[in-house]
Amino acid sequence: MKGYGPTKRNRNTQALKIRAMKHLEILSDIHALEEDLLGFERKYGLPSETFYPAYMNGEEPEDDRWTLDFGEWASVYRTWLARQAEYRNEHRER
């Protein structure tokens, strides 16, 4: 029967809108995380790409007061990497 329930075209349009919203959400997260990373990089004079492997290899901060920042920095960087991967996957699916 016509006129009842969503049409195939409407379902496709809704699916595209949901994908676009998810894509924008991921992109927004990436930009926010990059701002956080830039803050750490400016504070400690080290790019995240250099910091993270050293941190993961167990290198200790020069100052014990930096320990909490370094843990947070590593967490933000891991999340940034994950969101980058999600973005690439979403982009490929489009």
C-alpha cells in the first residue's frame, strides 16, 4: 500500500543524513582534540608524534608535576588517533 511508512527513498535520505551527522561529529571531535594536543605541545615544546612513542616506551617526565599532564596528553593523543581512523573509515564508506 502506498502512503504508509517510509519510502525506500526516504530511508536512503535518512541514512545519508545520519552518516553525514556522524561524519561531522567525528570531524568536530578531531578538531577539539587537536586544540588540546596543541596546548600540550606548546606547554612542553614537543610534538605529540614525538611525545607519544617516548611515553609508551616508559620515558619519565623531567618533573614529577608533569605526570598527570603526560597521562592526559597520551589519552588525548590515543583518542585523536582513534577518531582519525573512524574518520578515514567513514570517508571510505561514502
